Amino acid sequence: MPDFDPLEPFENKELLRNVLDRLEQFEYKLYGRIPLKFHRGEPTRYEFDLNLGVVHITEQDCQGGPERSRFSEGARRDRLRT
């Protein structure tokens, strides 16, 4: 995992790209993948705002707690590949 500074979390461009890639690949149950559109400018070393439109997070998206939710599936797949 790239270095992480909680005061400037996205100073590390590799970490920023990793986070954005995972968000871009996430498959919402009702919508599938949603293209990333930045709201109020490009990412900074502190934060970024995404405009995802109206998104309804379903029970299926979050089922099974944090380790089993669809939000963490990408992280588990990445760990299995290494």
C-alpha cells in the first residue's frame, strides 16, 4: 500500500489513482458502473468531490457487513491476485 498521510491523503498519486480506479470499477446493483465526474474541480492532495447523480445504495450492495459487502469485493480480489 502506498504511503498514507492523513493530513494530505492524496499527495501520493498512486494512492489517489488506486482509490479512483476502485470507485470507477464498482458495480452498483441497480446502476452498474457509474462514470466518475468530478464536482468542483480536479482532485487535490486533500480531497475530491464526485458527482454520481442520484444513487440508491441497496441492501445487496452492503450485505454481509464491511468485509463481505460489494464495496470491499475489489479489495479482496486485489489481495488474492498478489
